[in-house]
Amino acid sequence: MQQNEAFLALEKSRLETLESYQIMDSPPEAAFDRMTRLAADVFEVPMASISFVDDKRQWSKSAIGLESLEAARDISFSSHIVESREALIVEDLLSDERFAENPFVTGHPYVKFYAGCPLLAPNGMVLGALWIGDHAVRRQPFGDRLEQLRCMADIVMSELELRREMQQRKAAQRYAAEARTELEMALALSGTASWKLNLSTQEVRWGGDYHRVWGKDADQTLLMAEDVFARIHPEDRQRIRNSIEHNNRTENRGFLETFRIVMPSGETRWILGRGDFLHSNGADVVTGINYDITDAVNQADQQKLHTRELHHRLRNLFATLQSIMMLTRNSATSIDDYIERINGRLGALNRTQQILLDSDFITGSFAALVSDLCSIYPRMIWAGPDIRLPENAMVSISLVLNELATNAAKYGALSHEHGFVKITWTINDDDQPPSVSLTWKERGGPAIQGPPTQWGFGTSLIRHSITRNLRGKITKDWQEEGMICSINFPIP
């Protein structure tokens, strides 16, 4: 009984978390579609899906190879992941008594192989799964590729978090705007101008803080409607005239408008206007308030630019992922070599994105990036001042350090139990622009006879990242006691 109550409480919390993302039955989005295409390409399968599970059904936000985006929860594969909170790999569904009679196995789309990883929310709730499937049984064990699929699931969850954050910001802005409007109508506080327009005589009377909104000369030069309209921006003038005079006179209703005014100094201000039509003492009048919203409009414009920048950076990230997948596959010497290298590179990208997400997704801490790498590889130490780098620079330097660490673990100092790597950097403030000088020094490994005779994709990736992406320089000194790599690049 207690176990059942605990399950119901956990399920209630999980469903509330899922609801907070407002993802179920939402329209397609390019970021999620790119991930399912990427998963299908990387694992060479005809089916891939980002699926979410509520109390009754499984629904796919994005899917490849499926005719329907929805299925009952009791026959969905992803529900097993939700309940177990662990990845699920079934290399032969027909041989598994849990799924042998499942209609998706015996009927369309005839799934014979399934692998999925949980979509884990920050509060620990499993919302669904990123999964792949095949019409054929997989004879080779899939477990050694599970980490790749888990990294992709983490990226999907990061995109979901970013999506929710943007929705919350929009909702907060909407609620703030509504609260501000109600407050402006209730009280004539400082910063709010009140006015009354006599529609018969066209006279205007001012009150409140009209000096701040319309200018210090408002009570002297803006005494007639034509004078007020003349100060309104030409592109907004006729719309405001119609809203005040025509609509109110004929329909007897209030108005709410935003418009621009041009001050005698040439300054342009954004104004929020709200008013009501009244019949008072035998005269038709419009009375209302104005509020200067110039700062709010400017902030909204900045927010739009910030949102577009985030979308741009996400597109760059997925383009980088696709490029790395393709080039690593072309340069790999075996499947095991491909898996090992792609895991390292995807892991580096994932760690970089997490560092960016922990701040503002636009810039990240370089020291945090190096510290994170050193926590993965043993016998690596670092020293240097922290600097904030933009997203593209963080991704480039992360890939470079990951390649150096991978090579050191395979062939260099980290391949020997007494070997170590020291990473140091300084900031050159005298350079224009200021630059970073980084030294990668390996010691205690096997003796080096000279530089390698063959170069792989990793070397090309390092050089391309430094010279083209970061516009810097890189040199390697193959000393007998260990390789020293020197990197210099301008701070973006």
C-alpha cells in the first residue's frame, strides 16, 4: 500500500513537471527535428523519435520512420524507460517476452531493435525518451554506443530547458505588462500624464506628470488637439487621431494604443496611451493617461535580438555536430576507433554547452572548461586567470583541448602511470586586441623520437579550430621528454 502511494506521488510530480514544459501536442520545431535526423544518421537506423509520456499516451515531438506520432502508454516502449528511469536496449524484440506480442513489433512499423535513453529533467523526473529503432534484429551488442545516445538525449533536454525558459520569460513579460496597465489606470503616479480632450472645442487639458512624458512645454504649447497631433510621429498620427476621435465618438468605447512622439529636441519617445469616451456637462470628451514606455520598448528589442542570437548559436551547434560526425566517420580506422573518438568529441561539446547553459548561454568560463576536462583525465593540472569567452570560442578551444587530451592518453604522457600534463595560460593585455597564450606541457610519458609521420582528422581539427575559428597560432615542440603545444589567440 505504501509502495503504491509512493508511486502515485512520484507519478503526479512527474506529470506536473512534464506539463510545465508545455511540450505535449506542440507544433514541430526545427531544433528537435534536426536531432532525430542526426540520431538516425549516426546510428544508421530508419526510425528515431523524441517521445514524451503522460498518464495515458506516448507522443512524439519529432519522429522519423513513424506514420503516427501517438500511441497508448501501455504498449509504448518509452513507458518502460519512464518507469525504470534507465536506458532500454533490446537487440531482438521478438525474443523478449515483454515485447514479442507488442503490436508495434508484430505490425507496422515492425520494430525488431530498440534503444532509448531517458529525457531526464533537472528535478530528476523522466519525461520520455530519445530512441532509435530498426526493422531488423541487431546481432552486435549496442551497449558500447549507449553513451552516444545518452549525450544526444542530454542535448535534447538542454534544448527543452532553453525552450521553457524562453516561454517563462514571455509569460513574465505579458503578466508584467498587464499589471502595469492596471496600475496606470488605477493611480496617477509619478511618470504618468493625465489629459482630457474636448471633442467639440478640441481643447486639451493636462494633469499628472505630463512634463516628463510630453515635455516641459506641454501646458503652454500643447493646448489644442492639432498641437498634440503635430508632436505625434507622422507614421502614427492618423491612427491615433482615428482611435481617439472616430472610434470613441461612434462606438462609445475606450482605446489602448502605443505610439511615438517627437520632442522639439528631435528625441523620439514611445508612449502608451489609454482612455475612455465620456459625455460630461453636455460635451463629448475623451479622458485618459499617457506613460513613457521607451525603456520597455528598447528592452523588448534587445530581448528579440538576444533570442535570435540564441537560435543562431543553436543552429551553429547542430552544424558543428553534423560536421564532426561526418568527418570522424571518414577518418576512423575501425568502428571501435569511430565510437571512441566520437564519444570524446560529443562529450566535449556537451560539457561546453552545459557550462554555457549554467551562465547565460552566450558566454562561458574558460577556467571552468579546463577544470572540467582535468576532472575527466587523471594527472592533469592547470593554472591561469579566468576569462569569459563567447560560445563559438568556447566550442573551438574545447574541441582542441579534448583532442590533445585524447592523444596524450593514447600515445603521450597520460599513457604512462607516472606521466602528467600541465595546462597554463596568461592574458596579454598589451596586445591589441588582448590575447591568450596557452601552453600544454606533457612530461613523464614515453620518450619521443620526433613528430608523428602521419596526421589524422584530430590534427586537422586542432589546426582548423585555432587558425580559422579563433584566428590564432599554434606550434608543437616534440621534445624527447614530452610534447609541448603553444597556442595564442585573440580574445573575441
